[in-house]
Amino acid sequence: MGELGPEHLVESYVPGVTDPAALLAELDSLATQLEAHFEYEERSIVAALNVLGPAPRVP
């Protein structure tokens, strides 16, 4: 199924023809990749914010 987005994966699914286990595996793989990317982004943002100093106090 390759490097296509979830819309293509779901739209290309044909009941009775496409292997549902393969679709699930592709969606699980995509979810894992997205989680890893978001964790990287979070670490990058936190590191950048930490350079700015402590957060301001909110009354």
C-alpha cells in the first residue's frame, strides 16, 4: 500500500477483495509513525520553550 495517506487506504478498500488484515496493519503502522512524529515534535517544542526560561505565573 506504500506511503499514501489514510484516506487512500480506506477509499481503496474493497470488501471481499481487499485483505482487511493488511488494511489494519497499514493503519496501525501509520498510527505508530504519527505517534513517533508527535513525540519528536513535542520534545522539540519543549526544548525550545525551555530555552526561553520559566513560564510566567498565571494569577
